[in-house]
Amino acid sequence: MTEPIPPITLPPSQNPELEGEWLKQRLQGWLDAEFIPEAVNQNIAERAAQIFVRQRMEGENDLGSLVIAIVTEMQAFDFSKSFYGEFAIANAVSDLLLESLGIDKCCGQ
């Protein structure tokens, strides 16, 4: 039988605003590098960071719950001027956070 993947818990936030600024910069860099730099990438990164900061300020530390919150709330964002959607953004945020924790996101390791 396969074993469930254990949840990934972020350390409690000491400075959610600083985390949000880090995430905004990293996410915008990823967005710009993945396809082409677009003006809307800044808005996407800013909105995702706002959601992340609010969730962290409310005490959310579970990575899965953070990703679901970003997917859910980014559904209201107008992606019509972008190559991306809410799932791509939430997955990118997850990858960036895993990388920051030193967790290899490849192959379930």
C-alpha cells in the first residue's frame, strides 16, 4: 500500500510582510523568466503575495492549505492578459517555498 505524503509545515512566521515581499519578488522573477516579462506579472505576484501574507498572519503554516487559498482567491483575478492561471501561480508559490526550505520538489522526494 502506498504511504500518504506527509504535510509540509512552514515555520511560524516572524515577519509576514517581509515573507510577502520576498515571495512577490521571487514569483515575479519566475513569471518573467518562464515565458516573457509582462506588465501583468507584477500584479499577479503582488496579489498572490497579499493572499499569502494574510494567510500567514492568520496563523496558516500548512503549505497545502496555503496553496488551496491561493488557487481559490486567485480565481477572481483577471488572467486574460497573461499566459498563466491560478493553478500555475499556486504551484509556482509552492515550488518557491519548497526551494526556500531546502526541499527537493522533484519526483516526490
